[in-house]
Amino acid sequence: AQSVAQPEDQVNVAEGNPLTVKCTYSVSGNPYLFWYVQYPNRGLQFLLKYITGDNLVKGSYGFEAEFNKSQTSFHLKKPSALVSDSALYFCAVYNFNKFYFGSGTKLNVKP
Amino acid sequence: EAQVTQNPRYLITVTGKKLTVTCSQNMNHEYMSWYRQDPGLGLRQIYYSMNVEVTDKGDVPEGYKVSRKEKRNFPLILESPSPNQTSLYFCASSQPRQPQHFGDGTRLSIL
């Protein structure tokens, strides 16, 4: 069975500090990996993707993600968090024409 | 402006009364998909379509129908809604294997 896990329901970080939102996956083959962000009462917005190549992927708004094939992880990172980064973040996998999403992690950035 | 448009945004209805949620995209995307978002479960794919007249089941298709008669439209049909289909629904579109563009969601309550 294909699955995506986001082990933390919530991550709290102070503004200016680095942040990490964790994602691991269990799928067959070589999936495409994505991160999305959701603000209240809105649809999901694309942040970044990994298909192949460098393990460190850079995306929108200063976010980046590190792909680790041996650990089947795709953690989202940002060197310096902003209060405006507070939102719900989803990791997703595309494999064999289907998308699989994690349960989401709420990021709280405090001033 | 590139967008995915869902209607209605909010709907309260009763058990057994057929309803349709419309979805339209203006980006000439081949791939379209419907998801439901429930607390603690993230997004789960209901149905997807690779192109006109080509649809397939996602992870939670029971109780739903879709059609893809035109490239831009992908309606979600609930023939006999039940309370367990109360949820937040999202339509999305993309080119194959590319990041999805999401609509702003439809909040459906079935009494």
C-alpha cells in the first residue's frame, strides 16, 4: 500500500529560527514528491517538487526540501522562519497516476 | 488568470438528495482530480481523470461519480449523499506528473 506520513501534527518555532517539517513515504517505484501549503479557507498552493537530480530542492518563499532515498524522507526546511509562514503544510507523492497526501502539519511561527 | 473554479463554495443539504459540484479549469490541463479533506486524514483522492472520457478511481471512490466529457470540466456527483460524506472537497488540475493547481474548495454538509 502506498502511504505518506507526517509524524508531527504541529510544529512550533520562533521567528528567525530554522524550521523543519518532516515527511516520510512508503511507495513502490520512483515517485514524484511535492510539498504544498494551505492557508485558511483556501486551496493548496504548490511549494516545490522533487523528480530526480540533486537531493536538495529549492522552492517558493525561501523553502527547500531534502530528499533522502535510503530513509524515504522528504523533509521541508527553511533557514529563517517568518510569522507569515504559519499555515498547514502537506507532503504528497505522485505514483502510478495517483496522488497520495500526508495528514498535514500545522506550522506556528511565533514573533 | 489561470484558475480552477469550483461551485458551490458552500452547500447544506439532506441525505439522499442528489447533488453535483462543478469544477472548471482554464489551463488546458489533461489531468484533473477530486479530493476530500478531513481533519487528521489530510487529503484523499476520490477520482481522477487523465483526459477526456478517461476516469479512474482514487482511494475513496465509494458513493461518488465523475464524468469528463470536456477537457475543462470535471463534475463530482453524489447520487445519494449520506452524512459521512460531509467534508471539504477540492478539485485540482495539472499536466501529467506536474504540480496540481487547486480550487478554493467546497464545504459540503449533509444532514
